[in-house]
Amino acid sequence: GGGGKTTLVTNVYEREKVNFQTSAWMVVSQTYTLDALLRKLLEKVTEQPSSPNIDRMDVHDLKEEIKRKLKDRKCLIVLDDVWNKEVYSQMRDALHNSHASRVIITTRNNHVAAVAHSTRRIDLKPLGNAHAFELFCMRVFHIKKDHVYECPNHLMKTARSIVDRCQGLPFALKVLG
């Protein structure tokens, strides 16, 4: 966690969703139920709040309704913070259409990432020391010299120690900053 997966995908999603007829962002997390995920997806693709009709649907009916709503539509769907590779396999048949749709999955687990072809995966690495220190200084110090955020000399040792403890994780650097 904290490597910047959701931040990266948020930027892509916000920029690219205008190129799709339908878009949906779904946080999956560790505990989920398939019917709740499908209900949420159906609400998002129909752009309507939950109705008693949707609440009474079973998994099969929810999938069929999603397929019907997404038919002939170019869709962008994000499944964020997926912990279990079965999530996608359980939802896949509801998401398949042949109109250049895209499903983006964020995960911290390699076995979940393995559901995507190797050419379609991005493995985010922690920031190197220089970039980590720069990000930290951007958050802490608002002193800019020659387009670089500068750490005062008397705080350099403390700042370096904090940055080292964050191990290059952008979220940790921003929070502690």
C-alpha cells in the first residue's frame, strides 16, 4: 500500500473517461460480496440510485442487466484495491462486450495482477532516494530555489531520516510531509 496505484489510475481515469460512453469506479477491497459489487456497478452504469427492483435481483439477473446496459457501449471500468483474483473472473462475463471497453484493476497482490496479460501490467516501484526526498520537501518546505524545493540545512539530517523510513512510498512521504 501507498505506492501510488490508485493515484496513478485516478489520473488516467479522469483524463480518459470522456472518451468512453460509460465509466464506473468501484472500490472492491478485501471484503466484498459479488451481488453487492454487481448492484453497485449496475447503479453506476445506469446512473440511477438503487431501486427495489435492483435490490431483488440475484447474481445472474444482475449480470444479464449489466450486459444489456453495456451492450454496444464503449466502457471504462476501474476495480480499485482488488485483493482476490476471483473478483474479475466472477464479474468478467457481465463486462464483456466487443466495443473497445477497458477494465483497469489496481492491486497490491501479484496473483491478482496475473489475471492480466504481462504486456498489460504495470508494476510500480518505490521512488528512488532523490525523488523521494524531492516529494517530501515539496510537502514540507514551501521554499523554492531554482525550481527545486529546498530543505533548510539545520533540518537536513532529520528530513533524510524521515525519507529513509518511508522506503520510497509516495503516500507515506506525503502523509509524513
